[in-house]
Amino acid sequence: MTVTVSIGLAESKHDDTIETLMNRADKYMYYAKQAGRNKVSISN
């Protein structure tokens, strides 16, 4: 069995809500998925 992972990370900004933070992390997870397997994409 092969397991792969794509991770999107978002740094919390002062005025972020949980929803905006999760949306940004979700967007970067999809960037990681598009870049290939076993990737991490970070929002800063």
C-alpha cells in the first residue's frame, strides 16, 4: 500500500477568523495537490 500526503498550511494573521484561516489553508492544500505527491504548500 502506498500512502501520499498533501498539506496546506496557513499562518494566522491578527484579523483572521477561523473561516478565513481554514479557507486559506484549504486553498494551499489544493496547490500542494496540483504540484504532485507528498508536497507541502505554505501561505505566509
